Amino acid sequence: EALIVLGVRLPRVVAAVLVGAALAAAGAAYQNLFRNPIVSPDILGVSAGAGFGASLGVMLRAGEAGIQGFAFASGLLAVAVCFAIGQAINRHSMIVLVLVGVVIAAFFQAMISILKIVADPVDVLPTITFWLLGGLNKVTPGDLPLAAAVIALSLAALFTLRWQINVMSLGPEEARTLGVNVGGTRLLLVIAATLMTAAAVSVAGIVGWVGLVVPHMARILVGAAFDRLLPVTVVLGGLFLLLVDDVSRAASSMEIPLGITTSVIGAPLFLFLLLRVRTTWA
């Protein structure tokens, strides 16, 4: 019983809460930063970059810890390249940053496809495929401390910046007028959200919809003010992914990959939220 509870179930529950909270908080931060309701945590290519790193780790047979390390480092690299190119083109344009993020994500998706083509179809290709679909079935107690530390520090940074993020949602000119260092705040927000997303993806694989749907649920409950939105989003994100993981395990005789379940549940839920609000997001 101790082995099942402490070695299998508890790490999975903790991982679900951490990953859900991290993805939801990153989504809320990015939506406020870009002032766009359809922005998700992978907008700057972090998920595609982490997927490439994990696929490369599988190809190199780096083991579970190595795969997570490759995923985390590659996700950070993707966003760093995206941010550097965006700053070189136009350091004040958020649209340019989003477009560069789309390009970087497409590039890393193409690299993943190349790895899948050359991978051994017997054992390597299935491992890559199932990792990219997302899941918490291989989480161990040793996987959690580093991810938990990164996510906790990033959340603390976002909470510290909550007033600046509130002001920046009015627009860059208004924020500068009110004394906010727009460039510095934007950089810190991107770093914190990227670290959270990369840590979450390195543990659970690519899990979509959490960072898009949960912030909208939180806005319905408490409004768009980031100082109230962030803690509610964190709680809802953890509970949402914990529930979805339970559904993934219990829905059939075999476990459904987490990324599939979040899409099946998240897409109609997002439509329901849109129908309920019926107003332009602000």
C-alpha cells in the first residue's frame, strides 16, 4: 500500500496539480501580455522546442532524466531564439514576437518530423509518439523537486509583477506613462512563463488547452485583474488537470494519453465558455 500510494499515486497527483497550475498561470500571463484571448503558453514555441528536445533525448537513449533535461533545455532555447529574433526585428512590436513564435514552432515541429522519420520504428518511434501525446504515467518522486522549484519560483515572480502586468494590459504607452518599465517587465514575464511551461512539458509532455481554457474560467469568476486572476487560475488549473488525468485513467481499459483527453474536454468547454460570456474579452 505504501508503494502504491507514495511511489505511484501521490507523485502523479502532485505532478498533475503542478503541471495544470503552471500551464494555466503561463496562459493567463501571456493573454494579459499580448492582450489576446486566444494566446496559449506555447505561443513562443516552447512546447515544440521541448518536444524536439525530448525526441532527441529518446533517439540518444538518454533515459527518463535525460529526456526531461533535453526537453527543458530545448524549450528554453526555442523561446530564447524567438525573443532574440523578435527584438532584432522590432523590439516594441508584440505582433512581430508572435509571428516569430509561429515560425520557431513550425521549425521545431519539422525537426520532430525528421527525427520520427529516421527513428527506429520498433522501439524509438513509439516512445517519441507517446511522449508527444502527453501523460503522467511515468512520473516518479525524483521528477518532482526540480520542476516544483522552477514552477514555484516562476509563480512567485508573476505574483510580484502582478500590478505591472495589470497596468500593461492597458497598452504599452499607457503603462510607460504610469511609470512601468515595459521592456523589463515584458522580459521577466516571458522568462517566468517560459520556465513554467518548459518545466511542465518536460514532466508531462505536450498538454494542450489547459493554458487557453482555464484563464477564461477564472475571468468569469473573478474578472480580469491579474492580482485576483493569478491565484484563482493556479487553483483551477491544478484541479482541472487532476480531473482530466483521472478521466484519462478511468475512461477505458487502457490509459488515454493526457494530451488527447485535454483536447476532447477542453475544446467543447472553451466553446461553452464563449457561448456563456457572449462578449468581447477585455
